[in-house]
Amino acid sequence: MSGVRTKLSIYVVILMNLSSCLYNPPMDMSALSRKQVGNMGEDFVADYLRKEGYRIVGRNIARKTGEIDVIASKAETLHFVEVKTILCRELPEEGKTRDEYDPSANLHAYKIKKVARTSEWYVAEKDWEGDWQVDGALVWVRIRDGVFKIEYLPQIL
């Protein structure tokens, strides 16, 4: 896989206040740990996938080859989703060049390969004979109010 990532995605924007989610974080989002921010992003993505008709099969599945953030199924296909979340002062605007707030910088070829290897392990372990794919989800969470934006990237591998 080359270092260049092609966006094969539907561009999805979700704006929601954290008060309507499972989390009741402090208003100052900058006080959250990286782990808390990552978990929050994974929750947002799982909720998004459910709303889009996916069934969540598993979360944070760890094997010796790595971890899969979210496993979902839809139309007899398993989707292994790697989620990257960052806090930002402002959400990026659709169609504008990304600036300092770019969670895709952490969705690099090495990480995608680890997710693919772990997915292969999972598929073999479950004797899954259907289709499967590795997807990505980028999540921006605005520090001041917890409003977030998701960009879902199907078939990143």
C-alpha cells in the first residue's frame, strides 16, 4: 500500500452535543485523556453505524496482532473499522483543505496493515466465509462544546 490514501468515501457530517451521548464529560474537553477521547470517538462512530443500518458485532477486539476498534456487519459483509479521533478548536469545513486538525495523519499504512492482520485473525477464528473489509473513521471533537464531525472512509485497504 502506498503512502497516499485515496478517499473512497461518503462524506458524513454529524453534529451533536455530548449531553445527548453516553458521556457526561466536563465542558472543558481538553481535560480528557487521549484514551477518553479515543473511546468517545469510537462511541460516536458505533452510534453512526447503527443509525446507518449496521449491526455492531464487537468493540475493542484485541489479538496478538493488534486491536480492532469497531466490528460491524451490513448486507452480509463484516466491516473492521479503525477510528481516529482528535480534539480541535474548530471543526474543519467540508471542501476546505485540512489544517492542523487532521486525524488521518494517524491512519497510516502501518496501522492499516495491523488492522488488516487482526481482521484476518478474527475472520479465521470465527470461520467467517463471507465478505469483509477494512474501513476508517475520522472524528473531530470541538473542545469548547463537544460537537463532533465524522468522516467515514469505506474500504481503505
